[in-house]
Amino acid sequence: MTAVQDPQTSSSNIAGFLARIADELPPACVMAQADQTRAFECDGLTLYREIPPVVLLPESETQVVAIVNACREFGIPIVPRGAGTGLSGGATPHPHGVVVGMTRFNRILRIDPEACTAVVQPGVRNLAISEAVAPCGLYYAPDPSSQIACSIGGNVAENAGGVHCLKYGLTVHNVLRVRVVTIEGEIVELGGEAPDSPGLNLLHVFIGSEGMLGLATEVTLRLIPRPQLARVVMASFPSIELAAQGVARIIADGVIPAGLELMDKRSIHMVEPFVHAGYDMDAAAILLCESDGTPEEVVEEIERVEALLHDVGATRLQTSSSEAERLKFWAGRKNAFPAAGRISPDYYCMDGTVPRRRLAEVLRAITGMEKQFGLRCANVFHAGDGNLHPMILFDGNLADEVDRAQAFGAAILELCIEAGGTITGEHGVGIEKIEQMCIQFSRAELDAFAAVKRAFDPCGLLNPLKVIPTLARCAEYGKLHVHRGDVPFPEIPRF
Ligand SMILES: Cc1cc2nc3c(=O)[nH]c(=O)nc-3n(C[C@H](O)[C@H](O)[C@H](O)COP(=O)(O)OP(=O)(O)OC[C@H]3O[C@@H](n4cnc5c(N)ncnc54)[C@H](O)[C@@H]3O)c2cc1C
């Protein structure tokens, strides 16, 4: 397995750090034995592992401030961690740093049904919020497939998305305020309870910053009323092209569905024997399109969607007739990741976004790459957003397959860029996509990112080695991207 490269800090600092922190944190919050810290060696991107020398599980904001101050004093890198479900290695430990796990920040502090807001600690699970506010007729819209486990702090750091984000927006559109401990040990509040705040919009700089700008300790969320009704249309297609055309037609017709997801044949065959969702095993692709709102709105929208999909060439159309059936249709989609475990020892889930009009051609190209890399790939994804999640199936016990899976993943990301898209949809860059950052962005753009990072974290201790590649790294990758209009650039400081 690949380890994180380029340690920046001497391991001897750790001993001094531990002695210093002992006054601030009770022993139950400190883990420094490998048998304890091994559990934190990776996040959902298990290809990259590093046993952290120290894991800290603070219980209060005062303790977080104490940790940050001690890390600054000893020059120790800090890797914030939520539930560890990230798929891009954002929470992968630094070899000489501390992992600061925020799972004990697990309280919902306030629910305001009139303002439709909730104030929560960052370790609260995404789904727990919707469950807690359900009696008020409200829910929290961004719903990653990992919502049963992932934390709101991780969602904020990754700007997480989900099935409902096409209509209701990503995390960035549903967070009003974040309270942050900075690397200086100060507590700042970004955003506010009001819909807009004066000054520069630092809230939106922080959301999606992957633990590189500060530690979130409190989050105010926007809640929305639960729709009176939701129904889902399941459409089978004889080809991926027709399914992609279905996506385009729905959007072009002015319908913004509550969810619009596509599964290819391999995904259908992977999921159906596991979940028994009633998927059409003869289909080359299945489209799931959800409508929500008042009963009248839903009936009208469903009729439109059915007509459009029929027109495009759907071979089978089935609309959920009860809430239980709607959940059954979604259960297949939501369980695609666990289902992969039934047919392959490992999977590597990629995350790239392409313009919707290029969906079919990109999916065909990915299928073509299966032969090139000698590995299978299943596609199940947020079609309405053009956000692909190719799942490369491999056996991690075979070094050669690991290498091929990584090369296949890199090729998919480069394909997304070529198609006019991006290397991230919702999983972030972390360490996984750091090399493709060299292709996606010019040096001047990367320098601008580094300058923002330095403004928040001048000593470069917050989640170092993630997201922003150094000039040397881009040169090593052989992808020194020079955009038109680029001027010669200086090497950025390493952090
Ligand atoms: C089966 C499966 C399905 C998934 N489906 C989706 C999906 O549909 N949509 C989607 O967007 N993602 C999805 N993901 C990815 C993942 O769940 C999200 O990225 C999620 O937001 C990570 O949350 P976490 O609490 O696990 O964070 P972690 O993995 O622990 O950390 C993620 C990043 O957040 C930082 N961080 C965590 N907490 C804090 C904090 N308090 N302050 C500052 N930085 C912090 C970390 O440093 C790291 O960079 C999926 C993952 C899995 C395993």
C-alpha cells in the first residue's frame, strides 16, 4: 500500500508535544500507541495508509484550542478527522502529525423550527440531523450515500453532495454559519444566522477547504420543509446513450427533479441480487428520477417525466406507488458501494464531473478503458449533476491490480478534464487527486490557492500535503500545466 510521502516534521517533536498536551487533555482523549491509533490509519480511501503517531479526541472547544496551540508550539501537523468516510484521503494521517478526531462533538445544540435552522456540533452524523428535526416536519437536504455514518464537519470540509443536491444544493448552499478554531488558536465565526453577511464571503472559502484552513467546532444548518409527497420513476434503457439523452431531455424541459441518478448494466447486476429492488436485469442502463412537492405538483411532474422518457426510448417505466416502494427503488442505488463487495475484494470509487451533454461519450470511453487496464468498472452516479462515480473493481492483495486501479482512476480523471469537466464532484481532492490538480489548474491558479491557504495557515500545519500540489510534484508527474497568459512562477513554499 502507498504511504504518504514527504514528512515535514521531526518525530522527536511528538514526545515534547505529548508532555505538553497532558496538562490540557485527560488521558482518555489521547492515544499514542500504534495498536490504538491503527484504527485511524486511513479513511474510505484505503489504498493510502499511515499509522498516526498520535490521535486526539477532544471533547470541548477549549481542548481544541489547546491542541492547536501545542501543535503550533512544536510544529506538529494537524489532520482533522470526522467519521473517516472520505474517499479522497482527506483524513489520511501525516506520518509525523496528530489526527484530531471530532467524533465526540456529537450534540445537536439547537433546533429552531420557525427559522428552519439547526445548530450542531461537527461530529453529528448527517442522517441524525434529519431524524432529529423530522417531528418538526423538516429535514436537512444534502444526503451523501454515506449519510448514515459521515459527519457534518466532514460534509462541510468536503462540500458534500448527494441525491437531493440537484434540486436543493450542495452543503455550501445549506450551511449558514461555521464556528472555527484557527491555527492561531482563535475562535472565529464565518457567516451568520441571517441569509447574507457583510464583508468577504469567507464562509464559502471555508466550505470545501478539506481541513486545510481550520477546525470546525459548530455549524448552523438550513433546514427545509419535508415535501408532502415524493415519487420516483424508474426507467430502463437499451443503451447508455439513450439513458443520457433521457437526462438531457428532462433538464432541457425545465424539470429539476429531486434526484436524477443513473446506473449502468454492471451496477444493476451487482446490486439487484443483493437488494432485490426490482431492477430490470435486461436493461443496459436504469434512470431513477424523483419528483417531490405537493401531490398535485408531483403528479404533474411525474406525467411529464414519463412522457419524456418514453419519447427518448425507455423500454420499461415504473413509478413508485407507495413510500415503501420509493425507498426500495432507492435502496439499490444507495447500496451500490456495499454491493460491490460481493463481486470484488476491493473497489476504488472515482469522482469526476462532466458536462451533461458528454455523459454518454465519457461512459463509453470508460468502458473502453476496462480492456486497457484489465479491470472491471461499474458506474452508478448523480446523472443530473454530471457527477460520475466509476467504481473500479480490483483485488488489493495483488500489487499489480492496485497499480492498474490507480492508473485507471487517473486516466478517468484526465478524461473528465478533457471532456470539459472537473476532477471533483463531491469527494474532494485530498491526496487522491493531487496530481490531477496539476492538469486541471495552471500554476498561477495553484499559487492563488496556496496564497489563500497561507493567509489562514501561515505555518502550513493544517492538513499538509493535501489538495495543492507543489511545483516539484507537478514536474515529477510530468504534467506541468502552462495556461495561456501564464507568467513565470515562483516555487510555492511547501506545507
Ligand atoms: C459508501 C460511501 C458513499 C459515499 N457517498 C457520498 C456521496 O453521495 N456524496 C458525497 O459528497 N460524499 C460521499 N462519500 C464520501 C464521504 O462520505 C464524504 O466526503 C463525507 O463528507 C466525509 O465526512 P466524514 O465525516 O467521514 O469526514 P472525514 O472522512 O473524516 O474527513 C473528510 C475531510 O474533512 C476534514 N474534516 C473533518 N472534520 C472536520 C472538522 N471538524 N473541521 C475541519 N475539517 C474537518 C478532514 O480533514 C478531511 O479532509 C461517500 C463515502 C462512502 C464510504
